[in-house]
Amino acid sequence: MKSYILTIIVGLFIQYINAFPQNQLPSNAIIVAKDGSGKFNSVQAAVNSLSNSANSERVIYIKNGTYNEQVTIQKDFVTLIGENKDKVIITNNLNNAKTGSSSECATVKAKCNNFKAFDITFENTAPFPGNNAQAPAFYSYGNKHYIENCNFLSYQDTLLSYHGTQYFKNCFIRGLTDFIWGFGRAAFENCNLHVVSKGGKNTGYLTANGNEDGNFREGGFLITNSKVTTDGANFYLGRLWKKNCYVIFDKTEFPGDKIVKEGWLTFTGNDNYKNTSKVGEYQCKGNNYNMNGRVPWSTKFDSAPSVASFLGGDLSFATSTVYKGSGSSSNTTNNNPAPAQNNTPAQNNTPAQNNTPAQNNTPAQNNTPAQNNPAPAQNNAPVTNNPAPAPAPNTNNGNNNGFNWNSWGNFNWNNWGNNNNNNIWGNNNWWNNWANNNKAPTNNAANNNWNNWGGNWGGFWKRNNKSSEKKEIKKEEKPVEVTKESIKKDTKKIDKVKRECLPLHAQCGGNDYKGSTCCMQGICTVINEWYSICI
């Protein structure tokens, strides 16, 4: 019995350890901070400081803040990492009317190869509707782009995949008109496409693909295991922009009563494209979803490609990265994992669902693609200080019956606890505060308060296995009232929780936080400004 209890205790402890990010910034990462605490106070200045050539990642870490600038990246192997997806905002208000180009007005332009971005909001606040209102938040031109856990906010032409191969994972993309568009080949996995009405316009168009390859290998969009939401606007799945438009919605969830039943339409004068394009759906779902009434030239696909095969078979550019986001596997099948229970941090963050869009902006109709865009930077000489790889994850897989306590005791806990400079998730002195283990463990586990720790977990186990009558009382408790003033950093709790496990929601009092979600079940409880849970 004691052995069984010990196994449970060890398993819970290992799960707790694994819930924390394994990320550590490389020693040569460039820090950007609006408050002057970094090396630069603008993203463009940090990009400009990089050498023109490289053959491995150069990391720019961006602290929380709103960066009002247009950023152009024409250097390969650049990785942008934000401190917090909803608090690192790169924003601008340029549009086609101001620049004469529906691509060059993008807030961030990544014209390079091997570009990566994590945990950032890209925003274009140009007014909408209006003439020449195309206003991309992000412009991707190059091969092997990987973007994870980011927000893209605009109204028309929000995200431009101009050329090359791109992989977007766990992202939130908001717009109304053609808000995913371009000639490129891009896969969107576990993403939330949010249709927002604006300026009296209440019919949206999710995509405008410009593939011109008759073999359907060079361009096209795959939207897989994703979700489409709306603030009430109806929408088409897309418009045929070029001769061989290629779009697949695969296992994606829709609000079925908001899809215009025809599903697809052409631009004026492009009627012939319906005979040469390939657009449609495969195993999609949702409330009132069906394919009745679709235009006869759309396709009900018999199968859909995987992300890997769609992008050419090699996803090493996404999996071999200095920063490990919420997951880089293309085999995810559960789009909406249950929220964490019993205060255990959730394992796989998904992008916020049903976000309330910002209210003060807006787009226009027939966008013209930018011409004569410069080719991406090419690979040249390597940089001298390549970032160190991310630490190896725990490989024990929870099988702790024969766990080597002596080896664990030899781990340098002091270094882990004091890693204050380069660790992405902040000051990590949580070990000293947790389970009364105020000294680094020795080889003799019995001398390290493990008995007390086990007793504490025993109490936890007992408390969380009460009778059903006790659980019913829990369900009837009133939600915790949280005000803006009460959402402050709690340094004690910050040490104990997984940062950004689940985002804040207006219903929890976080009115100033974008890209948040409510509890699908339970009561939303705010732990601090980084973390909330559904219990």
C-alpha cells in the first residue's frame, strides 16, 4: 500500500514538474523592452542589430508592452518571442491608401527564410471600411516560417501568405474581408478564425487564395483541426482570387447557421476560375453545419493531407527550435482540451476561443496584391554565437516505480531555483516555497522532508476525493469577484503556477486583456495577472 501511495505521489510530482516550460533563453538573446530595461526599446532596432547572414536561430525576446512601429525583417533565422501573447503588441495603422500597396502596409513584414514567432499580437488598426482599406497585420514571404500562439488583428487582408511555406499553429486570426490571403502555401492548425462585422458590413470572406500552379503544389491553404467563430456576421469560406485557387477546410468547426450556404464565390470577372480551382471541406462539423446548397464547383474532399505532407514532408523547421511553444506536433486531434482541474496547470495551451473583437477599427473589398516584392534573404555565413538548444524534456514518462532517487538528489536544484536572468517564465524560486524543501536535496531522500511532502500530498489526495455531496457544495459556490485592481502580481503564487496556462476573461474581471476565453465548465478563478483556472 505504501509503495502504491509513493508511486502516486511521485507521479503527481513529476507531472507538476513537467507542467513548467522547459524554455530557457540563449545567452546571446537580444532583449527588447519599452521601459528601457532591455538592450533596445523597439523591435526594428533589435532586428537591425543582427548580422545579414546566419545559419541558425537568432532570438529576439520582447517584453510586455505596445510597440507602435512597422517592422521589416529581411534577415534569415530570426526568432521573435513575446513575454505574453496578449501583452506584447506590435501595432501600426498603415493601409493601401497610405502606401499604395496592399502588402507593404503590413505591420510586420517577414521577408526571409526560417522565420519564427511565438506569443505575440500583430495588429493593424487602419480605419475600415473605406477605399483601399487593405491593412495586413502580418506579411509572410519566405520558406520555413513557423508561427505559434500569436494573435493577428485587422479587418481586411489581416494575414498575407505572399510566397513560400508557412505553418501557423494555435493562432487567433481576426478579420472580415479576405483575412487569410496570398499566393503562398500555408497550413493553419488548431487556429481560431474570428469573423467580425464592422462599419455596417456583416458578410465576411475567410480566404482569398492566389495559387496559380495547376498541379496545386506551390500555393494553397490547409485549415485543419481549427475553429471559426463570429460576432454575428455571416461569412463565405472564400473567394477565388486566382486561376487555381486551392483551399481545404479539414475537420474544422463552424457555426453552421452563419455560413452563406453557397460557401464560395468568385471575384468580379473571374468566373472562369471556378472550373480550374479546387476548394472545399472534409469532415467538418459544428452547430447546424451541413454542406447543403454549396456551389456545384466546390469539392467535398474524400481525404485531406497532413500538415507535413501539405508543406512538403519536412517539419523539422517547426520542431527543431530554441523555443518550445504549446506543441509542435501536427498530429493533434483534440482542439478543445478540458480546462485544468484541482489547480493542476493545463498541459497543452490552445488559443483563446470566442474572443470579443476590438471595436474601434475597420476593411474594403477588392484588394490588389503588391507587386515586385523583394526576394527573401539567402543563407550565407554563419553567425558566431549560436543560441544554445532548449533543455531536454523529462523522458521518464511518469513511470516512477523504479525512480532513481539518488540521481534526482544529485540534480543542482539551487541553479534551477536561481535561474533569474535567462529563463522565459521569470524568477523560479518556487522550489524553496514548495513542500517546505528549503535546502537542495541530498542523496538521502529521507533527509529532505519527503515524509512531510508525502503527508502534504496525502492531505491533498484526501481533500480531493470527498464524497459527491461535498462536490455538490463546491458547485454551488459563487464565482470569485475579481476587479481590475485585484489582478496584480502575487510573487508567491507566480512561483507556483504555469504562466499563461489559461488566459483571463472579461467575466473574470480581466476587462483589459485581449484574446481571452471563458470557462467551458466550472468557475473562472484568477490566480494573478498571468494565470487563471477553471475550477
